[in-house]
Amino acid sequence: EFSWPRVDVEIFRAAALLIGMSYRLVWVLAGGDTAGMVATGLRLTTFEGFPLERKHRVMRFVAACLSLCTVVGHLWSLADEESLTWHDHMSRTFPTPRKVRADVFRRV
């Protein structure tokens, strides 16, 4: 029989949360996009269209932690006109495609 004592479940949850936050923090400090963002062909940009600076990445990390803790921050994207979460609005950044596939937007 396999059973999980309550203490073990709580330790597992805390460890998973700590590992996830550490992973994101490494990419914030390195100033790059996560492997998932690269694999999906996305990059982060500011509302003004500029690449992110370290202060934007730190603010996005802090706001994402707040969004995750309250859960409402992520659910907000279902009601938002542009489907942005709280951490998108707080850090004034959002994910966008790396490459534009349409010829309409390419400079000649």
C-alpha cells in the first residue's frame, strides 16, 4: 500500500514551489527568456515595444509570484480584453511572437 503522510505532501508542495521560483529567478538574473518561451516561439516585450530591461524582469517576477499566490491574477486573463494577466499589467510587459510570419509587417 502506498500512502502519503500529510507532512510529506506539504514538503513536496513547498519543494516544487521553491524549485519553480528558483528556475524563474535564474532567468530573471540572467536576463533571458526561459526554455519554454524559446520553445513556443515567444519573447517578452514592454507595452511600448522595447526589449525588457532587468527592472522589468524583476517586476514581472514579483508580480507573477503575487498572481500565483492569489490565483485571481491568472484568472484575470479570462476577463481582460487583451487576455493579459495581473503580472502583465503590473510589469507593463507581455509575451509576443518572436518572428512575424506575415509579409504585411516586414520592412522592405
